[in-house]
Amino acid sequence: MAMSVQSTEGKRALGSTSDENSVVLKSSSTPVRVNGQSSLQKEIKKETRLGISTKKDEDFGKWYSEVCRCGDMLDYYDIKGCYILKPPAVKVWGILRAFFDAEIEKMGVEEYYFPLFVSPSCLEKEKDHIKGFSPEVAWVTRAGESELSIPIAVRPTSETVIYPYFSKWIRGHRDLPLKINQWVNVVRWEFSDPIPFIRSREFLWQEGHTAFATKTEADKEVFDILQIYSDIYEKLLAVPVIKGIKSENEKFAGGLYTATVEAFIPSSGRGIQAATSHSLGQNFAEIFGISFENKERKLEKKETKRSLVWQNSWGISTRSIGVMVMTHGDDKGLVFPPLVAPVQVVVIPVPFNGFDVNIIYEACEAVKSTLLAAGIRAKSDNRDTYACGWKYADWEQKGVPLRIEIGPRDLAKNQVRIVRRDNGAKADLPRGDLIEQVKDMLGKIQQSLFDAAKRGKDACTQKVENWDDFMEALSQKKLILAPWCDEVEVEKLVKERTKTETGAGAKTLCTPLEQPDLNEDTLCFASGKPAKKWSYWGRSY
Amino acid sequence: MAMSVQSTEGKRALGSTSDENSVVLKSSSTPVRVNGQSSLQKEIKKETRLGISTKKDEDFGKWYSEVCRCGDMLDYYDIKGCYILKPPAVKVWGILRAFFDAEIEKMGVEEYYFPLFVSPSCLEKEKDHIKGFSPEVAWVTRAGESELSIPIAVRPTSETVIYPYFSKWIRGHRDLPLKINQWVNVVRWEFSDPIPFIRSREFLWQEGHTAFATKTEADKEVFDILQIYSDIYEKLLAVPVIKGIKSENEKFAGGLYTATVEAFIPSSGRGIQAATSHSLGQNFAEIFGISFENKERKLEKKETKRSLVWQNSWGISTRSIGVMVMTHGDDKGLVFPPLVAPVQVVVIPVPFNGFDVNIIYEACEAVKSTLLAAGIRAKSDNRDTYACGWKYADWEQKGVPLRIEIGPRDLAKNQVRIVRRDNGAKADLPRGDLIEQVKDMLGKIQQSLFDAAKRGKDACTQKVENWDDFMEALSQKKLILAPWCDEVEVEKLVKERTKTETGAGAKTLCTPLEQPDLNEDTLCFASGKPAKKWSYWGRSY
């Protein structure tokens, strides 16, 4: 179904050209011009059949891929699982980066850049770690015409790249804590089907790596970082997340425990690991020989004066952009939360027959400048080759939170028409206090998107206490909170059994930090053994 | 020779502990503490023999590598030709990036992120291009345990990654100009000896790729970008460069012509390609099928209504950081031009026996806060385990432009002692107008570093008009300006002959945009044929 863009808005100003042309969007990210050449128009019409043709609740996967592409977030690439990130996606990433950098700078984290490549001797040093990553590691074996004597790996994550140097740099107490972060690309050659942003063979992320003298300090940092990740999702991306701990099965390969923020996509009924903060304990420290001269051991005249450091690693990736798109997008396309919107307000002139269009254009430019001066990311769309109805649809598709329309009637009344992307609400605002009003509306949209997403997630959440209810909830694509005995084998069995019975396995998503009360006699929903905790279960990305 | 850090400065305040300990620097980037334990001190002393032990004019290569490491710019990595960029290097890169981004945003360039990998069918499409890059391309042939059916290349540069999509995205006039930029890592598996920042197998850069309807627009951009590169070097990094055009031999593989900014390192007598802006003409457009419906051709009712686009690509890399280090560094270590210095002013307390050290520390913190509030990147060094003389040497080694010392005498007079890194000049400044004075001094240091570098380069530049003078100048490590017939074969011969006769070949560095007068009867210094232009010649990195 082709997207209808014969917006009623276009008719508001009368005489607007918006409904005089067959205004349509084509498949590629570049909109086709409406220029009255009939042969070209035929071509355009053929192309438009490929716009956002799918509804979010009809075929979620197809809808998502179309929204990403039509919203100009990315394009597909000729190597499977690799994507081209386009300007809006790169901008969102830049905004998240700036926020995160400011937060971790306060914590004393410094930025490094470690190499893309890792030698097999380092990569393979930690056995659990390499077992976790080796199936996905891309190997460079040739340079030019020469076979390399030893193949080298492209980093899937940088623990094994970085820790040999921690071992070199850390000597004594005063070298601790060591806190580093880098913003890099990593490669995981997944063989399951790729999904834009969500599961790609190359992705961008930050990875933090820290070392402490004590477990107490390290543990504190795990959750400090988790809180920043939670803020990125909830405050910037307006996506509600659950803070929790991964099960033994699902924790980071080689680590002690993994703290996670988990999101849930109601449309697909799948959980998604949104960002993780790993306690590595002393495991990598032991293997890579990262120790420091411990003053306390010295005072106690212990034989060995050196102690192993306590390490963490933590990361958030461009996957976060995909979670945002999945959460807020609708049948018209992207919906950006204002705080991360590359363009927060678009100003569109609404021409009227017989009225000097330049006066309208000037007013649009003036409004844009006022907004920009107030620190609002604004853009005006004065392309004279597109009808305004077409532009409305174009910017809706691109997810811009607020649209301002200015036509002769608005000029006469010294007002603007403003339209919210999230709910379509319209208002006429006097130009006098525009800035205040716009800021207020952007704030409201931000909150309202979060609230809606929270309601959606909550509506999908179901508490169950036995297997039948669990299976019923799973069939309804729920996010399931269930009492669990916390046994690795039981999780494995649940995964297998759900896979056999329904075709798609379910597993633990996390054990939430906020635990509901657990009665002493509560039993595990799956094993019938005494339950130790409430955990979230479901299918996941 | 171990670096002496028993600074006379340390004695100024009397009673300072600076000369009571054997203050030394160790080889690794982390300074060793002075803690009075004799067994540890022995260990330290052994290590210190590896500090900056080489003078810049004694063994330039060794000096450079030591300054990079001791200045905490990078560390060596276990894969040859790959380096770990440490916080000061990453910060400089961030400053250059912010400057460049702001400049190209004004030009309408948008940021993308294209994949790291390129398929051979794309990489090998342009024959000259692949000939230029193929010897250095790293190939991924295996993922996990699976051999890939087709090996994929790691981008050495992204023309062949990006242009298939230009072909898809560009349809008509209105899609032009298309201007994109990305900040990425690239890999060139060079087999010649790596040099930190200057020649590494992986490096960071920005690469811009643009397409225009007309050659005029494209040409203009080539030089607009070149001017920004020149500004990055001359204004930010305080490194003088020559704007010029590369010879046919030296231009970008597959391009039409290459504009370049060239720097010269007097200490090694080598030129260095500092950043390049390539006109690609219509060559890639033809091969990748990048064309647009040309309105003019339509009006003229030409048979073919489509025209090929005119393309440019341009890049500057982390090599720029190396050029800066080579240009300004001295026997004490790094020297940062203030505009790119990660720390512009370091404030160091100078304790005095019997005087409450906390009062001094507080004063240092207060001064630091005042500087920070004024937008000056300031740091205080209140580590109580290091003597102040040791700290002076440490921050000198790290290249901080200005050092402020505060001791009891300064407190009494409500002044600070300020010391310039570049020339060691000292002054006592009243705290009242400190900000103004510091800003003024930072500006002067910036200018003075550029002036000194310019004098150095000019002193090395020599005009020659015949072969004997050329060879003489070459033996003196000069940057040689010579009249040339502009024939490819002659350049090749010069390269071969200088290589045979001196062991290191010389080639053209560039033909400067600013041409000295060329008399009609001037002959080529090498071939004796009529000269067409003045070009710079020399050895190069």
C-alpha cells in the first residue's frame, strides 16, 4: 500500500499546490521531485509503490526495515550484515556520545584508541572468552599478495587487545584505578539473519575498560555505568528499560557477572539487551597478569605483596538507535524523541495563490533563525519544487518532532501553526513567545513518548508462576516475570522446550534489580524447585 | 643519556623536596613514584636509563619515538605497525575533528558511516586505483571456522565502498552536489618500516567524498578544502605547509589531479604529505555509473540527457599529530601548540618547609578553577608523592605550554610564577589579571612556535637550477625548489639516480601554487629541457 500523503494540512492554506499534484514518495531515500513532467511522473508513480507500505502491527520486521530506510537512517550494503549509516543515524549517535562522554569524564575515564587487530595469542588467552566469541571472529590472513605468517583477528570486543597493556601500565597502587574508554567499530561475523542496527556484522560502540584495587570500587562502577545507560535509554531515547543481572548462561564470556539494561519491543514480543556493564572479577587479571603492589599486604608482611586488580568492561552500541526506532516509529515512519532528534523543528512555508511567496519564505527563515539562536535544532524547507503536503509527509517520515507551518493567514495574525509528530495535535502559536512554547512542547513530547512506551511495555508484562501460564503468556508475546530456581540446567531446558514446542526459544532476559516480594514457599515456574528470585523471561533479539 | 630533571626551578622556593630525592623518569609512560624504598628505587634507576635519552639532532628517529612514548602520546602494540593512541593524542585528534567538522558543515557536508569492508568486485573496479592500493590491502578470508566464499577487503580508503551508492542515490540535478564525510579507521598493510603516527598500518582519518554537476564547482571545492587543511596545520598545529599540486607520478591512484599540503621536517630533511584533496574528475563516475539527468542537455535536446558527475575526495589523518610532534618537540620532550594542547596550563604547588602545604594546594586549586572558568584547559598537579622538580620535568615532557608555580613567596605577593614551555621564559604575574596574561601568553606561544617552524623550514629551502646544485642541496637535507620540465620519465629518473647515488631516492613533493617567476629560457634542472614550472623536490616520508 502506497503511503497517502495528501495531507489535509495541505488544504488549510487554500490555493496550496499540495493537492494539485500526485504527491508521492519513492522507495529510495531521496524524494522524487514533483515537476509536472508526465513521463517522469509515471516513473515516479511506479517507484512510490515501494514507500512505507507496511503497517507496524501487520509485519513488524518489514515495517522496521522500511522505516529505517525511508526515514533516511541507513541504506543496505552489498556485504550482508553491513549497513551504511546515514546522517540522521550518525547525528543521534553523536548526541549519545557527547552525553556519555560528559558523564564518564566526571568519573575520571580517559579516551584511548586501541588497534582494530588482535593477535591470536592474545585473543585466545582466556578460554571462556574465546569460546564465546570465536565463532564470530573475522580473520585477516592475507595482505596484498602475501599470506600472513600468523592470521590476525578483527576485534569483536577489546578485552584481549587492551589487557596486555593494563598488565604493563599497572605497577602500584597509584596507577589505580585505571579507567579507559574508546569509541570504535567492532566486527562480529554473525551467521543469523542481520537486522539493521540491532544485529549487524560491523557496529559502532563505546567500550569502557577499568581496573580497581578493590572489588567494592569495581562493583560500584558496574552500577554507576548501568545508571548512565539507563539514562541514555530512558531520558534521551525515551525507551523504558529494566535494570538487572544476566543469568550465568547469558553473562559475558569470561566475566564474573553482567549487569544489563533490557528493553522490550511489544510489536515483536522480544526482549533486547540494550547495554551491558560487566564485572570481570579477577579472571582476566589473572590470565593477563594484571597486578599491583598492595600496600596493605605489605603492611601485613604477607609473602606475596602483589594483588590482582578487579576489572569491569561496559559497552553501548548503535543497536540503541534501532531500539529507539522500533519503540517510537509508527505507520508514517520514524518518530524521534526531541532530545536526540537531529532536527527538532522543521519550518515549512505554505504558499497561497496570488500571495508573494518570498514574504512567506522570509518569515520561515526568520522563525528558523530565532529557533536556532535559542539552541533548538531547526531547519526550514524552502524547496520550491515540492508541494507542502509532500513536505509534511516527508518530514513526518523522517520523524521530526515538531512541524511549523507558515502561510498568509499565519502572517496576518503574527502566529504559526505548529503540529506534533507524535500525536498529530495542532495549535496556533503567537510568534511572540514561540521559543518558550516550542521548548515546552518538545519537553512534553519527550515525556509523552516515554510514557507511551512505558505503558506499552507494562501492558505486555505478565507475572506467571507455573509452566502453563508461562507458555500461554509466551504465545501472547509477553514479557514474562517468573519465579526461578536460578539453575543453569533449568534455563537450558526452558530454552529447548520452548524452541521445540513453539519454534522460537525463550530464555531469561535478566533478573531485575527491583525484586517483587518472594514468598518462601514460591516454586520455580519451570522446575518446581524452590524459587530463589524473580526473573524476566521471553524471546529476544 | 638519562634526562636530567634536577631542575633549577625546584630550588627557587628553597626547602622544596625536589632535589632531596633522586628524581627520575622511567621508560614507560607512567612515572615511577619517589617513595624512598631503596629496593624499589634501584629498580626505578635501572628503568630510568630508558627515558628520553636521545637528542633531537643526534638521532632524530630514535628521539621521535621516545618523545611520542614518554610524552604519553602512544604506546607500541604487539602487531607491527599498529599503535595504541593514548589520551593526549586522542584529545588533539578530537580538537582537529571539531574544527574541521565546523568548517565543512558550513559547506553543507554531512556525516555518514560506511562499512569497514569492501567486496573485491567493487574494490577492483577501477584499475589504476586498485593498482595503487592492492599491495597494501588486508583481506578477511575466514569468519569463525568458516572460509568465506569470497574474501573481503578491509578499506584502505573508501572510494570503492561509497561510489556504488552515489550511483544509486544520484538521479537528477537536485541530488547534487552530494557532499559526505566520515571519520573512520582505515588499514594499509605497508611493508616498509612503520613510524608512529606517520606511517602505521591502521590509522584514523576523515575522508570526504563529493559529487558535483560541474567541474568548476568541483575544482573550487578541492581548493576550499585544501585551505582548511592548511589552516589546521598552520593555525592549529603551528606547522607551516606548502600548498601545491602533486606530480602525475604522485597523484591519487585513479584521480585527475591531487592538491596537497606538504610539510617539511628539517631534522630529517624529509618532506611529508600532510593532507590531500583529490580531483577525481569523471573517472570514478564513469566506472561506477554516477550520472544525473542534465537539464541543460535536455534543453539542448541532446540525445543523451545524462551527464557524469565530477567528483572529489579529500582526507587528513592522525599523521598530522606526528608532524606536529616532529616539528615542535625538543630535547625535553613534546611541545604542544596551545590551541591543540590537551592541557594548556599546569599549576604546580611549590611546598616550603614549615609552611602549611594545604594553603598552597588551595591556591593552586583556586587558580586552576579561575583558568577553567575562563575556558582555558588547566590542570593542577597536587600529587604529594612527587617532588615539584620532578613534576616540572614530567609536564615539560608532556609538552604543556605554560606552567604556573605557586609557593609561599608567590602567595605573599599575590602573584604566580609562570614558565613557558617553548623557550623557558619565566615571569611573575599578579593574580589579578592572570586570565588576560595567560591568554596573551598562549597566543604568543602559538605564534612563536609557528614563526620558529617557518624560519626552520625557510632556512632549509634552497632554489637550485642544475643537477650538481641539486645533489649538493640534497646531501644537505634541503627542501629543494627547482625548475622542471614536468615529464613523468624525468621524475622517475631523478628518483632512481638519487637512490643509486645516495641510497635514498628523491622525488617531487609538489608544485607550489605560489610559483616564483619562471624565465622563458629556464631549463629543467634534471633533463635540460625547457622548464615548465618550479617544483619542490626532496626525500620524503
